[in-house]
Amino acid sequence: MYSHVVDDSATQAALGESAELQAAIWTMATSDVQRDGVPTSTMMLVIGALNEMIDITATREMATRSHPPAVVFLLLVGMSLVCALLIGYSTSQNTARSWLHTLTFAAVISLTVYVIIDLEFPRVGLIRVDSADEMLLQVRESMK
């Protein structure tokens, strides 16, 4: 699912498949724990663990879907432009301006905006969280 994060249809198909698997596991578990002779403590442990599994899946999916509103990104870009305007205005009066300071300021502001946006989408930029996904894939493979 996470290796195809750019392909929305593949991601939605994988999410649908995992929801179907969770529903099947839930149905099998609830029918098995309701049989005669199954202790109540077993039912509580199994249902509680399955409920936590489904909750963490929903939490993880919501974390990948929730992003700041577009106005936050517009404000970030707007603040960068305002900072550039103020720096440009203050250095325009200085006839011996330093190009090193000007270019360093532009690079720092640009890099800051890029890193903030890149951190918001950790599966598509330069900053990646593939190691966490790899660990989950290894756990899944060990269950087969």
C-alpha cells in the first residue's frame, strides 16, 4: 500500500482489501469466541486485541490523510515573500550590499519552506519514512 502512495487507485484498492480482511478476521473471531466452552476471559482478550488492531489501522490511515489546510501553505509562502520584501527594502539603501548575505537569506528561506512541505508528505519527497514501512513489511512477511 505505501509503496504505491503516488498511485491513488492502488492505495484505495489496498485500503479496501485491508478493510475486507479486518472484517473477515472480526467475523471469524467473534463467532469463535461465542462458541460453548470458550471462557469469557478469552473473549475479552481476543476482542480487545482485534479492536486495538482496527483502531491503530484507522489512526494510521487518518494520519496519512490529514494535512494542514491550503491556507497554511499559502501563509508560509506569503510570509517568505514578506521577509524577502523587508530584507530587500532594508538592503536597497545600502550601496555596498553583500551578495553572499542576500543569496544565503534566499537559500535559507527556500530550504525552510521546502523542508516543511517535504515533512508534510513523508513518502514522496527527499525526507522518507521507508524504514518504518520496511519494518511493517518484515512483520507481515514473518506472519506468512
